[in-house]
Amino acid sequence: MEPSNVLGIGQVVMDSYYPVSQEVFDAKNQTGGGQQIVDEIQYDELTAGMKRLEKMIPAGSTTNMAKALCDLGESVRMRVVMGDDEEGAIYLEELESRGASVYPYIVEGKRTARSAIFVAPNGERDMNTCLGAADAPFDVPVKLFDGKPHVHIEGYLVGVGEVVGSVAAKIRDKGLSSSIDLGSEGFVKFRKNEFQKLMRERVVKVLFGNEDEIMALTGESLERSCKTLSQHFNTVVATRGAKGGFVHTKGDDHPYKFSAKKVDAVCNSTGCGDNFMGGFLYGYIRGRPPKTCAQIGALLGAEIIKQGRPDLPRDRVKEIRRQAEELLDVAAESARYSPNLS
């Protein structure tokens, strides 16, 4: 088994993009920035007669994060759940071509999860997801934790059998660095009790969420939510789209406020937060300060939001990686020459 610095645990979702007019977007009851869970019949009805932008794209929040890390040159190991079908085969080929080591849990008799993403002219998008194999409980073999990787858990796994509880136990036993995302505002509200139970256990160290998800978890304002959650997580990262966001670290009453990188036009926000997360973790696992982690995250997020798909543009990967490495180097030099005030 190849050594890896990151172990990502999540659900495979194959994304299809459908650019539509505002009238069609509204007629299909899309709200902008949300996710609806649909069954096979509803999925087929929604997509009937619609022209897909291009081929299906391997996605899911952990997958998008992992692809970003691979593009930055990081070593990534993945445990994901999928169906035994053509979509699953496409997923494996794509991720392995990027350098990820994938260890799939294949659910016989179910299709790999699919999401029809309708994109309005203003860049707003809604995901309509048919879960298929994604809601099947699965195990994560203990050997995948060898080498003490940073472990990232996809938030949508909360409530799926004992997956998250089992992973959390291994994280605790092995003393591993770890993180989780919140998925979506609706999902947080649906699984609030399970998320709060995980929060109280204080096993996972880093929490990622946008402002609506963060506030849904506590029922408080964003500022108070971050302060409350920082009592249970070492680091709380709250994103706010074009407004940037906050990083609140445990014991610090003054969160770091970061800015989003400006883009000329918003094409599609799908995968923006996942890529931000990948960039943030790229700095985090190297021990860089919140400022640097957020800067790298914002760098990747801006590339996603202006080009319309959840992958970094292939002709820009080398330049993006160079800029990320430069931010790492600047932080290292700053730490080297900062006076010791302790």
C-alpha cells in the first residue's frame, strides 16, 4: 500500500451539468445553492429531454477535495462507496489517473450515486442527487490508517450506519489529525443530533462549513456559533462566499478573517467549497498558520467558481501549484524570522 498524507472517506457521486435559462431553473423548483434528494424516477423526470454539458464528472465533497490535493502534489488515499457499474469504473479510472490510491467499497445491486446539477445564467446551481449506493453503510479497514495520515470524513456520512463512529474510534485510538465538513444546511438540520454528538466527543479536530451550515448546527449567530464550536473543535472554518470567511481556533477570542479572491465573473459555484477545503488542508497538514491555509483555499476556490466545473483547469494546475507552494514558503520564512515572544 502506497504511503499517503491524507485519507479521505466519502461517497462517490457522478455529476452531470445542465445549463438552463432562469425560467427553466425556476420551473424545476431549483432554489439556488441547495441539494434535493430524488429517487430514480424523479431523476429521470428532471433530466428528460435536457442536454448535458459534457460527460459525467467524478465528484462528491471528499472526491473534489482529494482531486485538488492531488493537483497540488499531495499523496492521497481514499475509501469510498460506489455501485458496481460503468459510472463506478469511470470514477476509479479518473481518480487513479490523478495519482490517488482508491480503495472502493462496492455495493452490488445498486447504482453509483448521480447528481443532476442545473446551473442558472447567474451561476446559481442546485444539485438533484439520486443516492443509489451512497447511503449504504461500509467499513474502513484499519490498514488504511497506517502511516498516520490526516483523516477527512465527508459530512454526508453522518447517520449512515456506524461509519462515522467507527472512523472516529480509529482516529482516537491512533491519535490522528482529522477533519469533517457539514455537507449542506438542510442536511445539518436533518442530522443535527448526530453532528452534535460527534461535536461533544471532541475527536475530530477541524470543522468546515459555510455560514448557513455553521449557524444551523448551533442555532446561534455566525460569530457566536464559531466561538461555541471552537470549544469542541481545534479549528472552525466558516466560509461566506464572496465575503471570504473566518477561521476560529480553540482558545482564541479573535478569529482570523480572510478575504475571497476577486473574480471577473461567477460561472458556477459547484465544488468551490470542496476545493477551498483541499487548499486549506494542504497548508494545515504542513503546520502553516490559518492565514496561509485560508489563502491557499481561496486561491483554489476562485479558480473553480470562474470556470464552471469542480476540477481545477488542467492548463492552470502547474501555475496554481506554484502559487500555493509560494504561499507555503512565505509562511515558513515568516515563522523562521519572527521573534520568540513566549
